[in-house]
Amino acid sequence: MKLGRVEGGGDPQLGRIGKGVQVSGDVVFSDELQVDGKLKGTLTSENGTLIIDQSGQVEAGISVGVCVIRGSLKGDVKARSRVEIYGSARVNGDISTPVLLVEEGAVVSGAIVMGEEASTRRIEEVPPDASDSRRTGTSA
């Protein structure tokens, strides 16, 4: 499934997966995609914004410019610009981003890699008994 700009149109295009809609597969978009329904697969956008709304349930590997999460996400996120996780969000997966915003009440479980190196660094698995002081789960 490809979502993006209409030929000749310069305005950003909003794609939407509405409530009651279930999508399985690889989704590629260019500007903005809002998920209110269910999506399973991969989500990719070079610089676009993914919005997982409160009713949205996503089980996917995500690689986008900006990721805004208000709903449920199971899967790893790589954002080139930032990730915003709101109080209603439930995230189970690793996050790699230069900037991370987490609102009180959000539940996040996974490794977090931040800063300039986040856009180039690969998230590595840390065994639970490792002497490393990094935490693998966060509840904000």
C-alpha cells in the first residue's frame, strides 16, 4: 500500500486507516499517516509522520521521520527526528530516535537509544542478567 502526494499537488497528503479497518502488509507513505484501526506488518516513510491514535493498534516494524503514539504499538521504532509517546499509549518494543518525549501515564517496555547516534546506531539486544546498567523497561 502506498500513500503520498497526488501528482502536481504540493500540499501534504494525509493517509488514514480508520476504526474498523484492518491492514496487513508493508505500508509506505510520504507525508502523514494516521492509524485509528489495526495494522500488522511494516510502516516506512523517509521523512513522514506516523500517528497512532488512541484506538489504533499497530504490530509492526516502523521506520519514519516522526512517530506520535497515543494507542497500542508492538514493534520496534526508528524515527529520524523524534518519537512522542502520550499518556494513553502502550509501547512494547525498542525505540531509536534523537528526541524522545514521554507523557506521564504512558507505558513503555523496551530498549531506548537516543541522541545523534540514534539515527545510525543499531539497537542491540541486552541480556537480562547483563551487568550493564541500561534499563530495558520504562514506565513513565
